[in-house]
Amino acid sequence: MFTNDLYKTALCNPAKGNSSLYIVSGYSSATFTNRHLTDLKAVNKNIDVNLIIGMKAKTRHDHQAFLNLKRQYKNLLNVYYIEDAPEVHAKAYSWLGSDPIGFSGSANYSQYAFIGSQVNQLQYTDPNTVKTFYDALLPRAIPITSYKPTIKTVAPTISHQIGSVPPGQVRWDVPGVSARISFLDRYGVLPIASGINWGHSKASKNKNKPNQKRNRNDSYLGIRSYMRDQGFLPDLGYTFTLIGDDGYSMDCKVQQSDRKSVVTKASHPILGKYLRKRFGLKSGQLVTANDLTKYGRTDFTLTKLDDETFELDISVNKSNQVI
């Protein structure tokens, strides 16, 4: 049995001598799957990952993010949900190829289990036994491409204050769970070189290359200081799925030592392009407070769905429209 360095020992090092990974996990997340697939690709571009998620969630918050990964990796990623009783709470891993090896224990296929603060254990297990277990569950599972959500898999309905929050302010709709945050500073201005307009900063993108300009779509969501220690957003080093109210998903992380910003992990312009499109603006355009007022609201709602999934709501309706 071992409890240290689980990620490298069980999920990375065996990739050097194998071609397939079969996983049964009670819980998993799209953001951790994305992280793992990226690391595996650096070792072996042809490894296929096959995952059965055994716990039937009331809402599968990051389902769209899993679908995005499936489109990206095609046959190299196969994900299934157990949709009937009994639920499967097992955690087992089988590497097959020229150097097969297997593991089982307490660690779900998630970043909090493998690289977080949780204490988990794994032990060596016959990989063929794990694969047999996986195969036995497969008839009870449905591929994610066949899953049909029956309810909206984003934030629950929450009673909001009418209109956008005042400039520079934050209002908790549910403390520690859902907050409305102003895009504007306390003077009612949208900063021209930070936040949404980060890409318009004159500062170099690379300190070692002072002439390297930022992409005009580089953007981040500013997090107010009194929100950073609420146990609300993940710690530095963790990724999470950010789902727009329209279903669009982005892999994100908290950035900077003071945890004051949320950025898209793969490329900072992803968030900026998305926001400008939603606001009806051109790609890379400098966004002003007037643009947001014309759009209909000057704030956004950030809601924690689970530890690795958040919703970004910038929809306009009667409860949040600028008065």
C-alpha cells in the first residue's frame, strides 16, 4: 500500500510501457481528466483512456465539458455513466500493454484525490482483474454521447437583488456558494488594461520579451479581496470547469499569488472571446461600461456547483437587468 505521489505512481509513470488505461471511479471530473490527458499526451500520444463513473449524480454539472474532451480526443477517450442501481463507489485502475499494472484503493479519479489535500491510499492489484470488473460494469453504463440530461445541469434558481450590483461591489446570493460581482470599478468605470480588457495593457506579455504584446482578447475575471478566503474558489494549482449559462464550458484556474483572478487555463484569450461574443462586440474590442449597459447588465454571477465545477452567469433577465 502507498499513500504518497499517487498521481505519478498510478496515473503517469505506467504510461511509458502501456497503451490503454481502464478506470472505474465513483466520482470524476472533466477538468482533472483534461489535465491527465494533457500529461499523458506528453508521454505517449496514442494512449486510450476508458472511464466508467459509478455514482449517479442528480445533475452532471460538467457533462458538456466531458463532451468537449470526447470531441477533442475522439477514440482515445471513452467515458461512461452508471445510470441504474446499485451505484458503484469503487476506485480501480488497469494499465494494459507491454508492462501491465493495476491499482485499487480509496482515490477517485479526481484532482483532490490525486494531487490535493485528501489522504488516499492505493495498492497494487492484478490489472486483468480490474479489466474484468470494468467489462462486467460496461453493460450497465451508457456512453456520455448517449446521455440526455433531463434538467438543466447548472446553478439552481436563486433569488437575486433587482438590477446589477453597484460598481466595485460584490453581493453574496448564497454565502460561499453564489456571488454577484461587478465588472466595474468603484467609480463605475470598466478598467482599460485589466479584467475584460487585460489584453489592452501596454505591459509586455513576457517579462523576458518586453516587446511581446498581449492578445487583445486576453481577459480575466477579477475576484474581490474579501472573497478569496471564503473557501469559495479552488486554491492555486487546481483547475476547474467554468460553465456559461449558455452551456459553453472552459477549463480555468485561479491565478496570481493573491488569488485575485480567474483565467482560462489553455489560453487566456478564450475567456475574452467568449465574453465579447456574448456582449455582441467584435473580437479583441476594447469593452467599456457603456457597452455593458447596452448589453443589459454590468455584473456577473459566479456559482459553485461542486469543488471542481462553477457556473458563470451573464444572462440578462428582469431580475438582473441594468435599471
